[in-house]
Amino acid sequence: MRVVVQRSKEASVTVGGKTIGTIQKGFVLLVGVTHEDKGEDAAFLADKIANLRVFEDENGKMNLSLLDLEGEILSVSQFTLYGDCRKGRRPNFMDAAKPDHAIKIYEAFNRFLEEKGLRVATGEFGAMMEVQLTNDGPVTLIIESK
């Protein structure tokens, strides 16, 4: 699994002109799944992200986690994170998991986050989505399970 983590002040996702998920302070997660990913990968990344200390404490140091702040998550599936652009001019998406496998892992990942006590809003798996966010910092990280 590969997740792009963006610290945000607020964010939303829209499908077909309808807003289906919104958050205030927290993380926007762009989530990619590859063929060999399993529930263990989802659990590992959920724990890593929930406890990632990238929010400022009273001294202005990145010392607080999403759990410390009771922040929120907007989780958006994004198979394009496994696009290979090394050859040619069109990305190759062969490393992205097929939808039937990817949705299981993506949903498990979101459940693991919720089990940690986090509020998780989502996009719609497989849909064309518009994601809006106010990136805070900006702070953007890429985290992988392998």
C-alpha cells in the first residue's frame, strides 16, 4: 500500500456535483493498493498514520499526532499512485490492484482508522472525484507498507 498524507485545515470530496465527505483539521489521505497488499498492510499503515507526529505542540514543534488532536481523516482511493511513468508518456497501471481486491483493502484500512477512534470521511471508490483541501504547512508525506 502507498498513502499520500496531507495535513489539512479543511477538506471535502465531491462526486457528480454532490459533496459526500468533509473534514476539518486532520489528514487527507490518497490511498493506493497493489496486488499483494493484505489486511496486515492496511493495519500497519492505519496505526502509523494515526500516531504520526506532524502537528505542532504549544512550542511550535511537530510533536502531536492526529489522535492527540482528535483530528479527522478524509480518505480517498487513488489507484494512480501505482502509475509507472518510467517508459513512454502514458502511465502504466499494472501495479495497481484490481478493483475487487483494492476495495476490500481500502475499506479495511478505513475500518482500522475508525477502530482507533478517528472520524473517517471517504470518497466513492472508483468514481471521478473532486477533492478540495487547504493544505496546512504544507505538510505532505508518502508512506508505504513495504
